[in-house]
Amino acid sequence: MAAYLVGVVLFFLGIAVTIALHEWGHYITARAFGMKVRRFFIGFGPSVFSVRRGETVYGLKAVPVGGFCDIAGMTAQDELEPDEQHRAMYLKPWWQRIIVLSGGVAMNIIVGFVVLYGVAVTSGIPNPDADFSARVGSVQCVPDRQIDATTLSECLGTGPAGEAGVRVGDRILAVGDREVETFEEVRDTVQQLPGETVTLRIERDGVLVDVPVIVEEATRLDASGREVTVGAIGVTSQPPTDVYKKFGPVEGVGATARFTGDMIEATFEGLLAFPGKIPGVVASIFGAEREIDGPMSVVGASRIGGELVERSMWDMFMMMLASLNFFLALFNLVPLPPLDGGHIAVVLYERIRDFFRKLRGKTPGGPADYTRLMPITVGMAALLLSVGATVIIADVVNPIRLFG
């Protein structure tokens, strides 16, 4: 229990640090371009403490699950003090504003990469060069039926693949006209062809070989326990080697960069699927089964962090923290205010608008009027608060559990 609580606290602190570094990305880029940063706070709600250093007030608020970097003149509607007139953000070149608005996103990606690099050189990360291709591990007979969830009937012989000449170590490239990359694709394709003859395109010792195989009919149990007829050829997969690999300091840079790309791609796909998973989160509050890959709040993520530390799975703990950074980065790029992506979209709109005005011989149109975006900003903020509250409730009453 003590280890679990330590993990919960550490992951919560990791989230707070992640948010702080996101805001610091805005802070350092704004300062670099001569913009005035009025306030730099971590958290929301009542202030716990604050201190002024130079022209900036730094502080911590009661709920450390967010933060803000208050830059003078982020919009033309901001009220400015006399000493801020020449340092207002909206008066700076468009490319400087884009860099500042992207500073938090860039910082999260850098932090995620650094965390993964640390894991890569200390304990290991998924090896981007691991061979997951459809390589044959064994050839065997095909049991004609499935007795229960874990038992198949007995059989004799070498099986259809063995009789056709398929050998251990062969790499299956195609089943008939369908190219395959994994053994699961081989299995799924063959299951749809009971009683047919199919040609396997095989790579053996660097040579391509076409092997005709008669697909045997067999009965198996589907997810509901009902018997279905499927095709089988009597091959098993060869387990991939070096799935996880510890890298040296130099080679770890490239491996981490590739794995970072894979994680960002997976995070992007998860972000696209996010809205569709909210109904399931709501249903889980009332007793439905919680999807293990569904949305989590700070509460849920910290609980998972506690479970990982309790089992000394520090590498998974750190990779989860890296994943959080990538999610925060991509989520903030959503082109709707009050997110960073919404502000970036406004700057790009101004730039594109002024480009076409210039083509028509007109002067630049001036800063965008953010008051027109208030309905979208308020609506988006209300939606984020509602979704956040819903996920927190689900994480309390029906949390995601990795280990049962």
C-alpha cells in the first residue's frame, strides 16, 4: 500500500511538472521576443502563494491540474499599462506569435522525448526494428474441432502446410492475392477460406517461393461459444525477438526518435477517437464495464501510476508520463479557443487574410476581434469542464484497473 501511495503522489507531481513545463515553454519564448509576462501560475482556483520577481508574478494555486502564462496583449482587446504598449504580443510579428503559442506544445514533445530516452538507455523501450513479420514457428496437424475455450481435439500428421512443404522459419508475405505483414493477418485470411486451395508467397533464405496449400475445414468456438466453420493450414507463429531493447547513449537517440513518432501517431489516433468514447465513460458511471483504453483524468492516471510503482514497473510509469506529455501537446493543438491551437488558428487567419488584402492593393486588416470568438471560447471551456468532471467521476466510482 505504501508503494502504491508513493506512485499516486509521484505521478500526480509528474502531471503538475508537465503542466508547469508546458507553461514555461510559453514563458521562455515570450521573454525571448521581448514580450512582457505579467503572471506565471501553476494550477487554478485560489492562490496558495505568489511572489513578484522583476515584472512577473509567480505563484501556485490550490488546484494544481492546470496553469497559465499571462502575456501582455495576447489579444487587441486586452487592457495594457503604459509600459506594455510596445511589448504587447498582438503587435509582434506573426511568426513570433506562432512560436510563443507553440512553445508549450514543443516543450511537451521535448519532455516526452527526454523521458523516453532515459527509459531507452536504462531499461529499454519497444524495439522499432523488432521483427513482427509472419514467420513460421512450427508446422503441425489441424485439430478438427474445439472442445472448450482452451482445449482442441487430438490430431495426427504434419498438416496441410507441412504436406505442402512449408518449413519452420519461412516468412509468409502473401496469402493468395492479399499481402500480409503479421501472423494475425495470415490467420484471419486463412480462416475465411475453408476447403479452398490458396497459394502462400514465402520468403526462404532470401528466395521467394510460391507454395499451394489446401486449407482444411475445422470448427472453432466464437466469442459467444457458438461453433463456426473456419479454415486452417496448421502453422504457428515464431515469437518475435528483441521486442524490448536497451540502447546505448548514441543509438538510443535514433531509436527514441522513432518510438516517439510511433507514440505521437498513436496519441493522435486516440485523440480522434476521444469523443466517441465519452458515452462509454458516462455508462461506466452507472455500472457498465470501463474500457481499458478509454479516457482518464488526473485521478485515474495517478491511480494507474500507483499500480505501476507498486509492482516496480518504473519503465511503464515513465512511458505513461511521456504519453501524457504527447497527449497534452496534441490536445492543445486543437484549433479552438481557449486552447493554444485556437489562438494559432487566429494568427494564421490574420496572415492569410492580409495576404489576400495585399493582392487586392489593400492595407493589413489589423488584429482580430476576439470578442466575436467569445461564444466559441465559453462553449469550449464549458465542454472541457463538463467532460473533465465526467471522467473524474468515472475514475472515482469505476476506475480503470490494469491488474484486475
